[in-house]
Amino acid sequence: LNLHHNLANQYILGLFSDTEKVFVAKAGTNAIGLNWVQLGGVFTKEDFCSVTQQFPNLRAVMLGRGMLQNPFLLEEIKGNMISAEEKNKRFAAFYQDLISAYQQYFPCQTIIVNRLKELWKYFYHFVPLSDDGLQQLLRQQGDEFLSATCQLAEKSFI
């Protein structure tokens, strides 16, 4: 049984009927043999700890957008401490590799830039960039956008 984070939040907030509460309680304790997987809603180590406390029998927790907003989330959950300098180095290298891979795969720069813009809607959470700064960044085109994002990638975890 996959447990979407909205459903989990409704359960936690007490927005279920009595019948739904019984089903969730039984499923959550594997009383009826179901394995639960938390789908989404985990963006920080604290989110992960909260979910696993509320639902101790989760078999897995999926990290989707949370990993895009913080590529080091899994390491943080595991308790690994990574310096800002190491994060900068690793993210900048990843971003350069991503651009190179896109350049090999996609036929024109417009497609590459548009794909990267979608990712920067998540990446901007860990760079020194405000919401307005993101909007300015997303208005840039071509080489101007690529240059600006490469500079941001190099100073991301300050």
C-alpha cells in the first residue's frame, strides 16, 4: 500500500472517519499484511523523522522533490555531515555533468535551457537566491542562463 503524504497528513490531523481510522491503523501495523511506502512530502531530515515516528511500520520512504531541493538529503538522513565546501564542489561537478549530458542528448540549446529551468525551480532552495531572484533567473535565455546557473552552482551551499 502506498501512502501519499496528503493522506498521511489527513490521518495525523484527524480528518478521517472512524472506519478509515481503523483501516489505516490496521494497515499501519501490518495487521492485514500490507507494506506501506510513504510517497513524498519529505524535504528535510526532520520530515523523515516525523513520518517514520508517525508510521513506524513503513517499509520505505520515497524521496523525490526533496532530493531535488536538497541533493544531500539522503546523506543527512543517514547522519553524515558534509561541509558546505564539499557540497559546493559536488553540486557544481554534478551540474556540469548534467549540462554535458544534456548537450549530448538534446539537439538544441533551447531544449537544454528549458529542461534546466524546470530543475532550478527545485535547486534554488539551496542557493543564495530569493523567489524574485529565481524569477529573474528563469527569464534569462541561452548562454546567459547557463553562465548564471553555473555560477550559482559553484556557490550553492553557503
